[in-house]
Amino acid sequence: MRSAIQASKQPRLVYGVLFLALVVRLWAISARPLWYDEAFSVLFANKGPVPMLEGTLGGTSASAAEEHPLLYYTLLWGWMKAFGESPLAVRLFSVLCGLGIVGVVFLLGRAMFDERFGILAAGLAAIAPFQVHYAQEVRMYALMTFLLIAATCALWMGMRTRRWGWWLLFGVCSALAQYTHNLAAFYLIPLALTPVLRRDWLSARAMLFSGFGALLLYLPWLLRLPAQFAKIQGSFWVDRPTIAHLMTALLAFVVNLPVPDGWLPIALFVTLLVVTLALWHTLRIWRARRLDDKVVRRGLWLLYLAFAPPLLLFVFSQWQPVFVVRALLPSGVVFLMWLVWSLGRTNMHGAVQLIASALLVTGMLFGVYQHATYKGFPYSPFAKLDTYLADRSSSGDVILHSNKLTMLPMVYYDRALPQKYLADPPGSGSDTLAPVTQDVLGLRADADPGSAVGEAQRVWLVIFERAIGEYQNLGYGTHPHLAWLDNHFELEDISKWDDVLLYAYVRE
């Protein structure tokens, strides 16, 4: 990639975009604590490849373990061996993947159109808050996106040059993307159909061989996929999506979520205005029957890759709900490239183009600021709470977490502090940490408060405030864990740590 950038006409500008991407991704990267998913990534990867394999493929078909493939966790394990496990260190791996995404966007944009297009598309990818968010998170989504955008670039170059090296790269990137996240398939299927839709039969034949090679590489994990799918069918927290979920995806592509309630109408207005203008001018081009124009066909291909994977995932999720917006990050990247094309290559009026571009960039910068300054759920002050409990708890006290969402982050920040947590209701949407995975982590959940507390004279209960509210909304007076403690202990103190509540109980 470095030689390709240096061969460009404006290498300093390209490096400037990459530097901007780095600065934005490093901004406030340590301002928020690691939350549950990130803490799980670190604690799980820390165990090494062999225990992770057992923690992923162990258990019965009806209760498979960790549902994600192991490429990201394995790479993170190696990264942590080299750079440590501090919040900054573990997040830097995703930053590196995020920079790779921006670089590949430049290369793909230049190959499809010209250098100016590549720089503009990379510039949008550099500041897009949706991309920045997951380039700072200790999860597999930035790696998956990098691999899928690299596969997109390889496919384009393969169709253009007819060289088998590109099709080999496509097959390798596709297989690695599937080893990173199972939902990568929902982007790969529309992508692989490209030669057929273009009626490019030579490329279709090359795709067939390349896809077969990718399938062979993925076969060891593919054989295990039914057990992983059984876990999702048995217990997964995602609801069946509605049209509102597609609108949420569009908001994420432009300004990211969450946004403050007062700003949501403005964010929605900016998103709808920019997308409507882009769609209208795309439709005008299509109705003008300029499909023989290479620039037009390439823009329509970007539109297809931006919207076909989300729609495919949406339709599939009506049968088995797996619609998670972050799995659409690759389509979010292509969406940005389509916006650059529609705003700059469809003869849009200059004033309209300027206003739409200004609103788009302003909305993205607002999203980046909101992401950098956001302090709400689930980013709670877990390290400070660990310190507080270490100073005030005594030998024989029980530090009890209502569930795993507070337990794992606090274990990450203080692995020497004895803590317990209660199991999720069996079969519920939150029951996502299988017993075999708990064993690998060395963090077995207790079935109920009584077995967790035993004969302890003092209990410290850690619980999210929203968890109490969820039960109250269902008509309960309080959370059942609090109700049990109220019946067996005397409440000594309550302290609030942002959106986490700490209850101190002493035995009556």
C-alpha cells in the first residue's frame, strides 16, 4: 500500500488523509472504560488459542459456546503478547485496522474513478463517526470491515485486469472475513454476485473458482457452523427488525448513534436530506439511460453494495433475527463512496452540492464529537468502582454483580479482587455466555443470590440502574435480586456511579 500511495500524484495529500484518520481515531480513545464486550474480548483472548477453541466449540449443539469465529481473538492474543493489555494497547489493534480501511478506500476509489475521488472517499471514511467508533473498540468489526473492503478492491481489480492474483486475494480475504465474523456472508453474497449482474462471464468463472477456494479455506469452521447457529436460535438478544431498524442503519452511516434526544431530529433531517438528494440524482442518471457510461455503472455498483447487504440481512432476520447495525460497517464504507459519487459525479447543481456536502461533513463531525464525549451506558467507571470496593470491602464480604455486564469489565480492571456474578435467566435473550466459555474464562456464574452469598455478613451488589428500571416497567416493585437481599439483609448504603448503583447490605 505504501508504494501505491507514493506512486500517486499527490502522496502528501493521501498521507494527510491517513494522518487525519489516525488523529480522529486516537482522540479520546482512553476516555471511556472498556465495556462488557471489550472486556470479554481481552479476558477471552488472554487464555490463548487452545482454550479459546474449547470455549468456542465446546458444549452441546443446543448450547454451543462463544458464537464468533476465532481469527480476531487469536490476532488480539498475539497483539497483547507484544503490546500488553492496557485499554490503549488493546484498542490500538482496531485503530490499525481502521487506518487500513481508509487506505483501501483510497486505492479502490482511485482504481474505479480517479485520484481525486479516492482522496475524497478516503477523507469521508477518515471522519465517519460510525467507522471511528468501531476503530476504537476491542472487537472484531474493524478487522472484518478491512478484510471485506480489501475483498471488494480485489474483486474490482480482478474484473478489470483479469489477473488471477487478484482473484486469489479475493478468496483469501473472503475466507478470513468469515473467520472473523459469521455475518460477513451477508456482504460477501451480494459482492460475489457482481460478475453475474454485470454479465461478465469471464469474471463469473474466475469468481466461481475463487469462491470455491474461499469455501475450502473456510470449511473447517463451516462444519462447526450448525452448532454456532443453534446457539443463536436458542438465545440471542436481537429482536426481529422493522423498517425503523433500516432507518437506524442510515443514521449510523452518517452521524452514528446514540445522539442526544434534542439533536435527534436534526441528525435525522441531515441524514434524510443527504440520502434523498443522492438517491434522486442517482435516479435521474438511471432514467436518463446513461447506463453505457462507465462512471454511471460504477456509481450504481456502489449503490448496490451500500444497500443490498443491509436489505439481505433485514430479510433473513425476519426468519432468524441477527440484524445488528455494526455488522453493516462494510456497507457503511461503500455508502460513503456512493455519496462521493452521487454528490460529485451526477451533475448536481453547484449550490445544492455545496449545501449537501457541508451538512454531511458537519453531521459527521458532530457524530465524532458525540462519540468522543459520550459517557452513558454501558461505559461506566468500572476501574474507580474496583478501587472503592478494594478499599472498603473486608475479608468475608461478597462483591456480587447482578449479571455479567458489570462483572467482566470490573474483573478486567482488577483481576485480584474477589467478585461473583449471577447467571442470566436460562434461555433468555441475555443468556449468551455458555457454561463452557465461563469455565475457560474461570468465571463461573452463581445460579441465585442465596448460593452466591452463602453465610457472608456483608454483600455489595453491583447493578445497572437501567436493569432495575426494566423490571419496574414490567410491573415489578424492584429488581428480584434486590428483593431477595431486602428480605435477608439490612440495607446499609447506596452509592451511584454514573449509571451503576452499588448497594451495601449487612446481615440482620
